Amino acid sequence: MELAPFQVILPPRIKFGWGTLGSIGSEAKKLGNKALVVTGRSFLARTGILDRIKASLEEAGVEAVLFQEVEAEPSLETVERGRKLLAQEACDLVIGAGGGSSLDAAKAIAGLAREGGTVHDYFAGRAIEKPGLPWIAVPTTAGTGAEATKNSVLSDYKNKVKKSIRSDYWVSSLVIWDPELTVHKSPSLTAATGMDALTQAIESYTSRGANPFTDSLARQAVYLIGNSILTAYREGDNREARENMALGCLLAGIALANARLGVVHGMAHPVGIHYELAHGLVCGVLLPYAMEYNLEVVADKYADVAALMGLDTSGLDTKAAAQLAIDRVREINREMGIPAKLGEVGLREEDFAYIIEETMPSGSTKANPREVTPEGVEDILQRNLV
């Protein structure tokens, strides 16, 4: 069988390991002298992480300008305010520190630094024409993989649209992935972000765009996350579990950046913005339903997922082994308190038409291994009603 050509896009440098945040000052100095530090509204300040970043930057002679306005799902208006502050302060570097929302906001602020239009223009499809400013990703949640991708997921709350702006220019200049920063996360946030990461690993493994390079990363991500997520949820200070989750998240992020995802992420964006639900929670709920939808075309890969998650598949045919993986996902959800159906958190049948309309054009939906039809999306939604 001939190997189809593929390309790989990933950050040029990644520093991974417990305590690596301490190097942010010296690393930032290689890229600029004045950094816009983009964060959420309270977590980094409350946990002391922001103070550590500021101290390291100051020691290295890098001036820090703080932008602490990123909400749970970054809006177009937030990015525009960040761009304005970046220009006013003449910053030559952006640092995004926090969860996927902070990283996506930082990515867009840096990426649009030299563009002439508004963020609304690029959200509507205007092409990115120029490289932006260098930016450093400092993730503090093992979930989104945003540190490794070239797209920024933003929300237009007025029109209830959530989608990505993307450009090859937008890959981070450096990732500093310090798993120690994740020990502060609550069990509920660990559960939601962890299921986002597991979904990304499984969807990138089964995507139409999957290739041998992404498969190797996605399989390792499934192994690391699938065997560590419950320990991280139950024992937040367990170093091995937190390191495994962080590495699994990073690998899944690189895999999805190059293979794309599937119908879970196609549906999660409209569902999340419409009902104001955490992205990872929506992914966790939808994942087993999407796996059932795809079972007839990727049973072999789901059987592999089952084995990677530590399940005994000996003596089982492919479909039965694949079903073990689906059952295991539901079991993990149940043990972490993630709802079994979206109906438990607000899904209504009268909203189906909107969700289907927003799901169908998604690049994630188009990358799903089984062709996704409006009827298929409706069936998944129907099964999520209570």
C-alpha cells in the first residue's frame, strides 16, 4: 500500500517538564523586550503563577504588560481590546498563559498584530497575509492542545457563532509546558479538560486526515490520558498523573493540528456557545455517541483504543473490542460526574435546527471518518435528550 503524502506543522521549540516555568524570562528575552502577558481574569493571580511569570521576566530584563481579560470562551471584542493594548504599549512579544481560552486569545492578538483589518474581518473569512509577532504558550490545563495548533477558537456572542481563525503563521514560537501548573486545577475542571484531550486524541486518530505521524502521537496520547485521567481527577497533586495528562494533551494537540478532528468538535462549538457550557464537558458527553456513530467504519482503531486504555480485548472480535472502548469512555464520564446526556444540561429539541446548521460546515465535521449527514447529527442529538 502506497503512503499518501502529508505535511507536519508544529511549534519549533517545546520545553516540557516539572519546573520549566522558571525559564520563561530567559526564553522570552530571546524573542523580545516588552511582552503582553495574556491571561484569564483571576486564576493565575490567585495561584501565584502570574507573580512567578512576572518575576522571571523582570529578572531577565523583559517588561511585562498585563492583559487579564480573557473570559471562559474568548470573544472577538476581547481580542480586539488586546490588540489595542498591544499597539498602545508597543509590545514586541506576546505570552499566553492559562487554559485554551487564554492561549487562543494570545494567539489571535499576536497573529493579527500586523494585519490591517478588525478581528471581525478575519473571523468572517478575510485572509491572514502577514506573520504576526512571536508568542509563547504557557498552558496550565491539560485539555485543549491550543499550544500546539495554528488556529484560534473565538466566539461571536451576538450571533452565537463559535469557530476558528487559522493561519500557518500562528503556531507558537515556543511552548513552555510545566505540568506543575496543573496541580491547582479543581476536579471538575480536570475532568472537563481531560475529556477534551481524550476526545482530541481519539478523533485525531480516526480522522480522515490521520497519517502515520499523527497516529503515533494520537495512540500515545490515548494511552497516557486513558490510564491517568481518573487518577488526576481523584488525586490532584499526583505528579505522575499530572505529567502524563500534560504530555498526552500536548501530543494530542500536535496530532489534531495535522490530522483534524471529527463530529464531536463539529457539534461541540454550537452546543457550547448556545447553552454556555464548558467545551470539554460537551466533548465528554458527545464522545461515546460519536464513537457509536463511527463504529461501522473505524472499529479496528476503536479496538486499538480499548487495548491502549488497558482493557483486555483477548478473544474478542474487532467490533466487540471496539465496544469496550465506548463503554470505558462512558464509565470514565460517570466516575467523574460528567452527564450521560446533553439533555441534563439544557439541550432542547427546538434548538436542533440551529445546531445542525452550524455543525455541518465545520472542518472537524468534514474530517469525521464516517460521512456526517444532517440526519446523523439529529440522531446523536435525539439520543442526548432526557
